[in-house]
Amino acid sequence: MAENQSSYTHAFDEWKEARAVISRFDGYLDGLRRYGFVFIAALLAANSIQVYFNFNDFTKFFLSLITIIFVIGLYLLDTYYRRMVEAASIRARILETVVLLDIELDDIISDKFEKEKLQSYIQKIYYGFIIIAVIIGAGVIYADQNTSSSTLVNSSTQSTTSENSNPLSATPENSSTQSSTSENSNTITTTSVISGTSLITMWIYIILLIFSGISGMFTVNYFSTNLSLKFLHGKEDWIIDNFSCQQGDKVRITITNLADTAINFKVDSVVCEIMDKKGIFHQIKSEADITIPSEGNYSWLWDTSSFEGIFKICPREKKIPLRRSVLVCEKTEPQINTKE
């Protein structure tokens, strides 16, 4: 009974530490989103007012690209903090299910979070920031190009009108008139060439900006799908209830299935292996057909009667031991005081 109480106390302390980690990183995540979203909004506002400044197309494209890169970096940090919260939450849920049977806090929170699919909305917010950055950047570049083209056309038109209204053009000096007409023609041709070149440059920057936005969205999706939690022993969690015992004590080994599919053990299939200091493996086998459903768990008892020393537990023939060792001490007979 004392050993069970000690295991419960240790598990409860670990659960409290897991809750502290969740609270700490959730605070980091809240601050990151709060100030990060404000900064992104400021960058988008700064991009939108570029149309009032005489910046070239490259500068406008570069500022929009910086905004997209910042959104991607913010999402990377967001993913890191969420993975830390997720890892601590999974551990807290396992402790609640296996040991702390009277606590269901993390189970309730996780079930509600998964049911409402809140994570998908967070990802869509970052998608929205990237799309807005592309739209604003392309709009600013396009609006500035139209303004520049209109200015060039108006300038050329005014020059031609001025020459035609000049009284000297009506004199018999045809050579002077032809020279003036030739200059006007050259001016119009030069204006057309400049306008055409500017249009090509404009569309190149707009296409590059759209490509950058698409790449940014693919990167966000990559972080979301590939930067998931990786488990050393697959999608399984192993809990040992006692790391120090005497010969003959029972050590409970519990497997929790974190995968979406069930884990099946056939009769006489190896559950885990006990490795001693000499590297010799002792197998613990299943005594019946056992199916562990997703989010379910199952416990085996390891009889330490024939063991003594320090042992490592290797899950399911993977030869990768758990981090913690189990110390099995030689059982000593209690001393009996006799009176002469």
C-alpha cells in the first residue's frame, strides 16, 4: 500500500510539472500571437501606404516579401510552442488515465480542443496574412505603374499640343516644322518604349510576389503536417510504476497507445525485453490475445523474483531501452530479536 501511495505521489508531482509546462508555454504562445499579429498588421499597413511614396518596384516587392517571411517565421515559432504544449498535455493525460484516476482535466480540455478543430482556424489565419500581403503588394505595384504611365502619356500629349499651337509652326519654314514633328514622334516612341518596359517589369514583380505567397503557404502547410511530435518508441508511451524494488516485488509496465490505429498482441508475442548489465535480454510475453485501442492502455506485471541488479526495459523488440533503469535489490530476511 505504501508503494502504491508513493507511486501516486510521484505521478501527481509529475502531473503538476506537466501542467506548469503547459501553462508556461501557453503564455509564450499567447504573447507571440498577440504581439506578432499586431506587428504583421503594422507591416501590412506600411505596405499599403507605399503607393504615396516614390519607391521603385523592387523596393515594394521586397517589403511585401519581408512581410511574408515574417509570417512564416512567426508560424514556425507558433508551431514550436504548440508542440511543447502538446507533448506536456499528452503526458498529463496519460498520467490521469493510468495513475491519477480521479483527475480528468487534460482529457476534457483535449477532447474539446479536438472536437472544435481549433488548430485548423489558426492555420487559416496565417494563410490569410500571406494572401493579404500578396494582394496589397501587387495592388501597390500595379497602382504605381498606372500612375507613372498616365504621367508619361499626359506629358507627351501636352508637348505635342504645345508644338501644334505654336504660331511659328504656321510659317513657310517647312524645314523647321518637319524637325519639330520628327522630335515629337521620337518623344512619343521613347515614351511608348519606357511604358512597355515598365509594364513588363511590373508583371515580373507581381508574378514573383504571387509565387512567393504560394511558396509561403506551402511552407506553413509543411510546418503543420511534418513538424509533428516524434516519439522514440513509436506512438506509444511506457510507464513503469516502480524504479526501485526488492526481489519478488511486482513492477507494473503500462503501454498507452497514442496512434490512431489499434495495437495487437498475439499469444506468446513479445511485449518487452528486460536487459541486464551484461546485455542479456529476458523476454516478457503476452499470455493472451490483447488489443489496445487508440488512446487506450494495458498493463503487465513483471515478476522480479529471479532478478537482481540494474535493468533496462526495451519495448517490443526494438532494442531501444527506456531512459529510466529499474533497481532490483536482494531481498533480505527481517531480523528477529530473541530474548535469552
